[in-house]
Amino acid sequence: MGEHRRPDDSSRSRTAEGHEDRTDTLFGLEDLRSGPIRSPAGSPGSPVGPLFRDSPAARRLLSVREIHAEPAAAASPRGQEIIARFPRARIIDVDSHWRIPQLHGNAGNLERWVRIKSEVLVLGEKKTLATRPNGRSADWIAAGPANGCAMACAYCYVPRRKGYANPITVFTNIEAIIAHLARHVARQGPKQEANQCDPKAWVYDIGENSDCSVDALISGNVADLVNAFAHWPTAKASFATKFVNPDLLLLDPRGRTRIRFSVMPPQDSRLLDLRTSPVQERIAAAADFLEAGYEVHFNLSPVVVRPGWEADWGLLLEHMDDVLPRAVKDQAAAEVITLTHNRDLHELNLAWHPRAEDVLWRPDLQQAKRSENGSWNVRYRTSEKAEAVGSLQRLIAAHAPWLRVRYAF
Ligand code: SF4
């Protein structure tokens, strides 16, 4: 490992503390130019104000001080753009984004994890470009723009392969990812039969291993993907998110990106969804995203069975019915996903956030099954799950009958 050179950039200045700082548009409009820019009002090319990703709120989530980078990733245009975006960060060469022992793993408490998630980025190249079939939420799981997440949900499965403390790895070879997807989309041709994913378009989940709204705080990768799908008439991108990033409203998805706001009763979210946007904020953002040209769906997930859960989901659905405009309701659909937990994660959570385990770990309702990687996943027993899904569907019918359930799992 060693220090890596930063891009030569004459527009950098120095702060009073001697740190390099930037006050220009380096991570302003320039970054999003890879995707079409427009003002929130919708007039193409008109100037936009300061971007959210430069705001104190965004900096609280991501305040990068170290960038661990594969040399080729650091030298790539996207890598250079990200390095320039965080001028105070120390650049450290690594052989592989998969093997950084001091970052990956589960040791330490949440405080340390949060610091790593917030202060460290990894840059790497995605070597294996594969898109695999899904058929539930999306037709395909696409090669995504990143893996890892700056948020810290107590039930998250995303970091399963690098450990729960891992920071975001940004894949800098986005052109190769998009070229791979373009070939995949072309090979499918038009969708011949409607299915639960979409009646007409092949749906590609681009956020299986990260939260794209947070990824868009870091680089133009998500903008590039949204822009690419905007030009593919037979396909649609899709990603679930727990974060409201208003900068995404400046893109022009032309109806070909589906954003799925994940929602759960606010009291569950406050206990389990650490560092995410409040649920009410996610719901309130739906109309703006629809207006900006996204398709807006909801993930009712995870459904956590605990005393009083049905009453609280009823209130949440009533709230959605009260505040969402007709236009959002007319196109909305939902996925219902009951909690999947994991035995290792349970042990880990007991050490730093045991209150979460009071509701996540319910051996009286759950059964364990060994997963492909050898760990024990825990799900509600078939009968308990069927009962929970049935209850939630009745609540939807009673409080939000406009909300079509695309699938329940
Ligand atoms: S927002 Fe999603 S990816 Fe991020 S920690 Fe939560 S569940 Fe995991």
C-alpha cells in the first residue's frame, strides 16, 4: 500500500487550516453532466442552485477522509473525479477492493463502523460484469455502480460478504458496466409478456448491493445509469432506497427509472434504520420524484412482526393515503418483504444494539436455513409469514386500496 497522487487541479485552494478546499463547481454541475441536467422546474439547461451533496446534511452522512483505491481505479476518469471531490482525503493504494483487512470484518462497535462508513471510500474496478435473472422485484439483477452503504440498518444483508463495518466501494469502470448492460438489454429485445416486474419493460435492479441515492452523493455513476436507461426503450432501471437525495431530481429519467422508497412504521425505522432519511421524508419526496420523471413505487419492508405491528402499519398506510397526491397513487405499486435476519448479525447486534434484537430475533416465530455461503439465515416460519402477509394485504385494502401489491415475499 502507498500514497497515491491526486489529479493536478489548478482550481484547488487552501483553507486556513492548510487543507485543500474547493469552492468551485467541481462536484457541482460538472459531475452530473454525464447525465442530463435540468432545473427542478424542468427547463433543460437552466442554472441550478447548490447541490444537496455539498450541504451539511450530506457531509454528515459522508465526510470522506481516506480513499483506498486500486491504482487503475484511481487513475480512471471517474476515480479522478471522486478523488477531486474529496480534496482532504488521503489516498491509499490497495491491491484489491475485496481485500482490505483493516476495513472489512465485524470487529468493533457501531461507533467505529459509522466512522468507517462515513469517512472511508474504496475505489475499485468491477472485474466480473454479470447480470443475473431475478423475477421477483426485477427481471434482472444488474451489475451495480457500487457495493456497501453509508447507512447502518440493523437487519442489512448488503455487507454480508465484506463484514458489517465495510464502507462504500465505488466501481469506477462505469462505462464498462453500461456497455455490458446495453448488450444485455439489446439481447433481450422487446418484452413479450407482462409479468409482476413490469407490464412492458425489462426491469434491471441496479442497487442490489448499495443504496443508489447515497451513491449519487459520491459520483456520477448513478446519473450515468439513469441517463443510459432513459435511452433504452425496452428496459427500466429500478432501485430501492431509504435516503432522499434531491440531486436526483435534476436528472431526466424519462420514466425509465423506478425508485422504490422503502417504508416501515416510523417507530420501527427509528429503532432499526440507522442513518437513513426519516420515513415521512421518503413519503413526502414521492411527488417530486414522480414530477421529475421517475416511476415511484414503495417497498413495504422489512415487515417486522412485534407486538402492535399491525396497528402501526395501519397508521403508516393511512398516512400515505392522506399525504400522497393522486398522481403518485395512480402509478404506485408495492413490494411487501418480510424480515430476513441472520444468526451472525444477531450475535453482532447484541453487542452494540441489543434493543434492535428484541424485535428482530424471534425464535418463537422464526426458522433458520443455511444459506449458500454457509451462514444461517432466519425467516418467519411459513405459517407465520403467510399470516403476516395476509394481515398486511388486508391493511392495504382497508387504508390504501390504490396500492397494488406487485409481490409479497
Ligand atoms: S439503506 Fe439498505 S443498504 Fe444501506 S444499510 Fe440500510 S438496508 Fe443496508
